[in-house]
Amino acid sequence: MIVTAKLDNVDLIQTAVIVAVPDAEDAIATWRARLDPAAGRGVPAHVTVLYPFLAPGAIDDAALEALARIIAAVPAFELSLARTAWFGHKVLWLHPEPDEPFRTLTEQVWRRFPQCPPYEGGHTEVVPHLTIGDDAPLPDLERAESSVAAALPLRTRVTRAQLICGSVEPNSWRTINEFPLG
């Protein structure tokens, strides 16, 4: 079943397809609130499938149906977040294991929507990850890493992906649709 919310706020200018990981919130929410700008915008703890996705006005029934089919083709799976990792000294993240279902989702959604390259084509390889902190002071990121590492591993079952929409405004992101995995 697809849960649909109406796109009625013109300030919502970006969309993303994500897998929310609510079971990680207890271990990382405090750190994300301080160190990850996306958290302040209302984006939940997540692993990105595809960002940016279509402009809100371009999301029609055909796009929603295509997303539903792609996501349903990937079986639900058990997820472990057992270690932290870094992109340089700027981004602290949790490594999802397995990461293959996320890679498959990204590849398949991008293949269907080639006008939406992951991260606007800014990376040669898309690495599935759950961001804890992004472009925050290194000492703060290091403290976050120590704190979060003590709570690992985190385990959960992934059963759905979400289409979310929002802007750079605080608490603007919200779920537009949820799509069950197969």
C-alpha cells in the first residue's frame, strides 16, 4: 500500500528517496541534531537511495507507480550498523551491512529516472551510509564517534523506503509516500 500526502506547500523544493532507520535514533539523534544540518531540516536518520529526486511538480502517478515497483522488487532485509566510517575529516557516518540492497535500490531508481543522478553526479561512487555529522568541527565529530561506537551494533529490519520532500528551512522535510520492500 502506498501512503500518499498532498504536495501543497510551494516552499517544498527538493525530494529524496530514502530508507529511514528509526532504530538508530536513540544512539545518534543528539549528535545529528548538533552535527548534521539535515537533521535540523527534519530529515530522519536514514540511508539515501536517491537525492536529489524529481522536482515536486514532476512527481505524478506514473513516477510513484514506478518507484513502488522498483522498491517492491528488493526483498526486505536485516540491517546492521556495526561500525563508523569517514568521508575525509568532514563527514562521520555509520556503515550499513549489508549495503548491497541500498546499492541495488539506488541503481534501479537512477536507471528509471536518469535525469536524477545521485548527489547531482558529484561522486564517482555512491557509498551507502547513514550520516551522523557533516561538515562539523572535527573534535565534535570525534566525540560523536566515540559515543556512537559505544552503542553499536544497531540492528533493525528494513521493510520500506520513503519519498520525502522539503527545503533548507528548519523542520520542513516530510514523508510524501512510503513504499514497502518485497
